[in-house]
Amino acid sequence: MTLAAAVRQFRPPSPLAGRLAAQSLLFAVGDGTFMTGSAVFFTQIVGLSAAQVGLGLTIAGIAAFLAAVPMGKLVDRYGPKRMWAVSATGQAAMFALWPFIGDFPGFVAMAVGMEVISALGQAAHSAYTIDVLPPDERVKSRAYMYSALNLGFTLGALCGGVALAFHSNDVLHALPWFTATVFLVNAAFVTRLPRAAHDNRTPEQRKAKIPGPGPLRNPGWLLTTFFDGVFWTNQVLLNVVIPLWLVEQTDAPRVLLAFLFGTNTVMCIFLPMAAARGVSDIRTALRAIRVSSAFFVISCLITLATHDTVGWFTIALVWLGHVTVTAAELYLSAAGWTLEAELMDPRQRGAYQGAANLSGTLGKVWAPALYTFLAMNWGATGWLIIAGIIVAATIAVHPATRLARRFLERNVPAEALADARVTS
């Protein structure tokens, strides 16, 4: 490949996609910087125990779960760009307050506030990108944004690592202020993006009830997003189960973990657009899910085999297991972007995204405990059961998507439904 061809490969699909990718990069740098040092910040600066941190984050997660649908409805009422900017500004303000928190109740209040505001931002961001991008650019543009997001998290991790390297509480104290500054710039960036169609509603239109049944009455959507949550348990395999398996059940050196996560990062920066190529409708999205699930199952089979291997063969297989589960992540992302556009009521994208956060959480919240137990206690049988869960979800998601689409066709006017397409 020539240098010119390589440059063209990494060029944004459109100027708007480039601007959205720059925003993704900016957000991830700020968030990744704080997340890298958050454990040390919470214990050394706030003065919490590890158990208190875990409990507080669990409470915050429950709050975000309960707030998902109401936050989505706010997005539909007031417009995705406006609510996205509000969320980004609110997160900046919350990060700026972190250094003044010094006890567990304050930590819980802050964590809950952060998660609820973040739920608003997630619903708004998804609704905005689907709303503002032309149908035939949605998937490849979001793949480009995903690459930028992963690059931003990598840069943020480097920034956080540099801050930790100083071994200074003063530097740690300033860490959330750095993130707050980045998020404030991010909020200003969002306000300069073009308005989406649903940002142009009049005050009278905002007061009026959005027509049609909501997403909680769409069983196909709830089932599809539940199974999507099941598929996203590939992240549990990636970040929890395989690392634990490496340490406790194989003879691979622990330093290999750094190379595994590095491989995942590189693949998620450079390969999302390749994985998204050809994904253009529900049929091809389901095909991408089947490919994703095949990679997931292969990863399980490869990883379980490393229990009985030794030396460099173990290292190669563990690495290959990580590569295949990352491939599962990439193909699943492409499928998810497509199904979001095709199966949401275009008039209620915020509410649909909120409902997706609700059901998607139910689809994956159980996985860390169950997958870890199965792999560590049942060995090969446990790995086969994990693979079987994904196979069952893959089979079940096909009728679920058909049910969701039929619901839209019955309840959404044809002219509105025409916008719920990935391709023109």
C-alpha cells in the first residue's frame, strides 16, 4: 500500500464525520485520563477503602439504570444536541468538584450525579449521530468515530500514567481539574456542531406528546437490545476472565497482559471501518453478529486449551484468544450501529436509546460473576457453557429483530420510518 493510499484509508468519510471523530477523541482523552488514575485518586485523595469505592460505584450504576429511560425522554423533548451539550457541561462541573469530596456520602452523591448525567449524554449522543448523519454514511462514520474514541482513550491512559508517575498527591489532586477542562472544551465543541433535525422543534412541539407507543411497549426492541447486552459480554471475557485465566490457570508470564491489552487497543483503532464494510441493513447486521459470535466461540475454545499447554505455545494461544475476542467486539459494533438506526422509532430516538441502556444492562450485568465462576471452577465445561450462551443469543436475536421491525411498521408512519434506514 502506498503512503497516499494509507492516508486515504484514514481520511474521515465526510467533514461532519471528521468533526464528530474529533469530539470523540477529545471526550476519550479527558475520560481516559481520569479513569487511569481514579482508583488511586479515590483511595489516596478522597480517603476511601476499596470496598467503599466498589459499593459507591454499584449504587451509581443502579441510579444510571433507573435514569436511562427518563433521560432518553428528555433528549426527545428538548433535542439531542442541546441535551448532549448540557450533559458535557454537567460532567465538566462534576469533575471540577471531585477534589472537594472527602467522605463516603459525598463520594456516593458525586458518583450518582456523574452516572445520571452520563446516561443523558449517552442517549443524546446516540440520538444525535443517527439524526444528523446521512443514512448512507451512518455506519462508516460511526466506525471512524469508534477508532478516534479508542485512540483518545489510549492517549488519556498515557496522560493518566504520566500523572501517576509523579507519585505526588498534588498532581493527583489536579487530575479531575484537567478532565474538567477537557470536558468544558468538549461541551463548547458540541455546541458548534450542526443542529440535528430534532433540535429544530418549536417550543409548542416540545410540549406536545410524541405520537406513537414508546420503546417499553416494543418487545422486539427490548429483546434485541437485551441480546445485544449478552453479546457485549465479550468485554467481560476481554477484561476480566481471560486475564484471570492467564494468571491462575496457565504458565504464561503476567507481563503478557500488557501486550494483550495493547493488541486490543491497536485493533480497535485501525480496524473498525474494515469490520463495518458491507454492513448496510438488518440482514447484513445479523450476518455481522453471526461473525462476531463465531469469533467469540473460537476465543473460548482457544483459551480453554491453554490450561494444558506450556511455554511459547501457551503465550501464542492466549494472544490469539485475545485477538479473536477483539474481532468479536469489532463486528458487533458494526452490527449495533446498524440495528440502532433500523429499529428505532425516528421520532423517539432518545427514549429508544434509554430503553436500550436499560435492557442492554440486564443482558450483561450478570456476566462478570457467572463467567468467572464457570471458567475458574468448571474449566473446559465452563468455557463451553459460556460459548453456548452466545450461540443461544445469536439464534434468538434473529426473530427479535423481525419482531422489532414489524412493530415499527405497524406503529410508525411510512414517511417517518423511511428515516429509520442505514442506506438511502
